[in-house]
Amino acid sequence: MKTTGCSLGLLILAGMLVGCQQQTPGKTRQLGTVSYESAFAAARDVVSQYYPVSREDPATGIIECLPKSVEAPPERLLGGSPARHVTTVRVRREGEAVSAQVAVAVQRQGRFIRRQMRTPAENYDGPPHGTPGQYEAATTPEQNDVWMTEGYAHNIEIRILDDLYKSLHPEAVQK
């Protein structure tokens, strides 16, 4: 009876550990047995056709792009706040092969909504904490911006990965 209880406990623990694995955002694609250097250069060239590149590091394989404003869908519950895409590409060696991961985060600007929706705990009768001066006074709009990730543009991620694969394997396009 004790072994059944221990076995059941271990099984539940194993199930919880499997459920706690965090998925990395974005889509991944195997690029085949190409050189890492050519894959990284092709990734930089392909993603720059979609978004302006801000930083690249061949040692880590990471390419970061500048945020790009996009059209916000009109069905927003709290009003139309500005939206943008923030893109990151990661090229990795995996044994003999190379893979690429693309994440295009869809972010919304939350400053305007937060400004309009103060919580009841936010008052200015007591010691000054959370005053308007801490949020809006004597700062630039960029310093006050709060961008929240709402999801990922998987259709664009797939398109970038397809273009990257085609640039590395032009013979696959002709078939």
C-alpha cells in the first residue's frame, strides 16, 4: 500500500514538472546543414526586409529589431491604444545543423489606459507615493510609455522563416 502511495506521489510530481516547462515565444525552423555564419548573415538580411535591425551579435546568434508601429485592430475593449511589433531572431547550432527562431511580439501601449483608470488606492491625501509627477511630469513621452505584450504574430514569424529557408536553399524553391 505504501509503494502505491509513493508511486502515485512521484507520478503527480513528474506531471507537475512537465507542466511547468515554459515555452519560448515564436516559431522555430530547422535550416539544414548550412554553415552557422551563412545562416546568421541570411537571417540578418531576411529580417531586415521586414523590420529595421537595431543590434546583432554573431557570438550569441541574436538579432534584435527596432519596434515597428502597426495598425491596431478596432475591437479593443479599452479603446484603441497604439500597437507595435518587436522582433527578435535567434540562430543556433544544433550539432551538424542550424536552426532559427523568430519571435514577433505584438505589444500595446498601456500608459493611456493606466492614466484613465486609477485604482481606488491611488489618492493624494497621504504621503506622496504614486503622484502624477512620478508618471507624467518633466519626462519625455518615451519615458512614460508602458508597452505590454499581448501575443505573437505567428503568420509573420512563419513568413520570415520561410524566406530565410528559401534564401539558404534556392534549389528548394525551383522544385
